[in-house]
Amino acid sequence: MKWLASLSFTLLFVANAAWASLPDFTDLVDKQSPSVVNITTTQERTENRRGRTPQSDEMFEFFRRFGMPGLPEAPRNGRPAPRFGQGSGFIISDDGYILTNAHVVDETDEVTVKLNDRREFQAKVIGSDKRTDVALIKIEASNLRKVSIGTPDRLRVGEWVLAIGAPFGFENSVTAGIVSAKGRALPEENYVPFIQTDVAVNPGNSGGPLFNMRGEVVGMNSQIISRSGGYMGLSFAIPIDVVMEVAKQLREDGRVNRGRLGVLIQEVTADLAETFGLKKPRGALISEVEKDGPADRAGLQPSDIILEFDGREVPNSIELPRMVGATAPGTRTHLKVWRDGDIKEVRVVVGEMPQDKLAVAETKSQANKAGLVVSKLSPDQKRDLKIDSGVMVDDATGAAARAGLRPGDVIVSVAGMPVNSADELSKALNDNDRMSFALLVKRGEGSIYVPLRLNR
């Protein structure tokens, strides 16, 4: 019996030790909950101003955002029924400024804020920025409990974090987890180095705060990746320093001014680094330069690799848009670029962010010996695509398929040599002792370099 008592004591000691090592969130929640708000929105039309139906909006939110789009009620007296939505937010000033996601308040007619003490206020949207998904709203109140702002740079992967919000409308819900990764890039999100966590967030958590264990806000919960529409272990928050910079501009100007270079860029992979003579993958590879844009006027060229921007290293292509976007239009700055095996200094005047443009083309095919089926482009197609040379890919096999080339791509040049026919493309690839090539490819809205490695 002594051994049984000893075993029981040991198990109890181990259990107590494990319990003691887990974080206690209770004090944090007590102190920070009054700074978190529930947001309800009303839209007076069942079809939104972009012409999407509520059902298509739901599918959009289903897979990307989690702002809990509301269902419309049945029409009454022949009039369109209002549509409701929910989200979360947090107070950043004692006189009523509140931050949330732009998609929570986008295209709404009425925004209602409910505080932790159950008081409700009608809010005014000061401004929103869709590129970062940040919105600033204001209620007429005073002596509010505001959050403490943390430093995302100090966050470490594996660190405990906590979210407070209103998932599925359940107000003041608390979930916790760890930082899974930092600096994540998501599709079509070029200006946010997302914090990835495994904190459970769901529809209605949008715009709510992400706290560290010191009770500081380090991020704004913004997106999930899900195949079910609910939490599946992947949630993403906008770093609070990005949020606060956007909020500052929204408060001062009602909008965000971003710098631009007028280039399309892509990541420098190991294959591309080898092709361009870099010792290791780094920087941002320019695949296209906008005519008469800031980069064009500064003399930047396709195939240049930007290594530094304004004295700061560009470790990868993800960082460059954030650096340029945070620079005021009209600023004179300098770049270090890798060109033809050497580093060159380039001076540039940063421009202002333009609207995105789209180019489309059609094809007719003919065979090519380099693992590609390509066709010529008409002068009208080249003009529409804003290119001077190129052939359309109709099919890709072998090395071309392994490189990721696909039907619809337009091969503009091979190793800097323009191609306008299947024969020119075949000659550029076959009449050369090189094993790898950088193909400049027009794909969709932009251009990228594709490393193609041939088997001789």
C-alpha cells in the first residue's frame, strides 16, 4: 500500500506542476474586456452596391474573411429588407475612436457599437482602407477604457496570445493559442505581414484584438483559411503597428496615401538566384516596369533585383511593397539593385499608388520543340497586353510543365532575348549551352520570371 500512496502522490505532483506551467488568462481578461466592443451593421439593401447577392457575399466570407455576413429578412410591403452583419473592435482612445476591419463596416448604412457595460452607440465611419482591411470608427463617448498597444516585432513564434470578440454573435468570447508564424504573405494581400496563430476565431471575431500575455494588443484578427467556413487551426492577424499607421492617416486625412514604384515584382527563388548570378535568394525581382512610371523614369529595368530600398535590406519580395507603400509619395530615395552580375545605385522619386489594370489575350497554336506548344500574338493582342514581343502558351509538357508554365501564359523573352514566334523561342532555348533560363512571362494582370531548367 505504501507504493500505491507514493504513486498517487507522484501523479498529483506531476498534475499540479503541469497545471502550474499553463498560463492564467483570468486577470488579463478582466482588465482588457472593457476595451473590446461588439459591432453590428445594417445595410438597407439585400443586394450590395457591387451587385453581389447576399449568398455570393456569404461564400466570399466563407473562405476568406470572417466578418459574419448577415442574412436578409423577407421583403416587407414590397420594400427590400435590411441586411445585418456583426464584427468586433477595440477602443484606442478614451474619447471614442475604435478600430475594426474594413470589411466589417464596408458598404453599410448604420454601424452600432455595444460596449462591455451594455451601452450602445451609433458610430461614424471616419475612414477605411481595403488594402490592409483596417477601418477607424468613432462614437460620442468619454472616459472609455482604451487598450495598450504592443510591439509585434517582440512577438516570438510559440508565444501565448489571446483573442476577445463576438464569434457568431456570442459577445465577449475569449479564445487562446500560440503564435504559429510571423510575416505571412496571403494571396492579394501585399501590404500586411500577417501574424499566423492557432487561436480559435470564427465569423464575428473580425476586427477584434489579439493580446499578448502582457495585456498589450499586438494584432487585429482579420482572416482565416478554412474549407468549412469555421475555425480549422489557421487564423491571421494584422500586426498592430500596421494597423496604427493606417489609423493615423485615416484620422488625419480620411484615407491612406501609399507610395509606389510602378513595377511588378516576384520572389527570387533558388533557381532564379542561380540564373541571375546571385549567391543566395534575396531581394525582389522586377518582372515588369510601368511605362513612364517612377521606376521607368529612374532607369529600372525588368530582371533588376532590388536588394535595398532607402538603405534598408529587402530580404524578399514580400517586404518591398510594405516599404514602398509606407513611403510618402514624392519622396526622393535610393535603391541598390542587382543587374548583370553587379550592384548598381538607382535614385528614384516615389509615386502614388494607382488603380489595378487587367489585360486579356486570345491564342492560336503551333508546335514548338522545347516542351511547349505556342502561338503568335496579333498586333492588337500585343497592344492590349502592353507588350512589344511575346508568344502565347497553348500547352506545356516536360521541363516547361515542371517549371510551372501553363496555357494562357505569354512568354515575352528568354534570358532577356525577345521572342515573337515558335521558331524564335525554340532557337533561344536550343541554340545555347546553358542549362537554365529566366523566362519573362505575362500572366493575368502582371508579369513574372519563370526559371526553366532543361535536360540536355
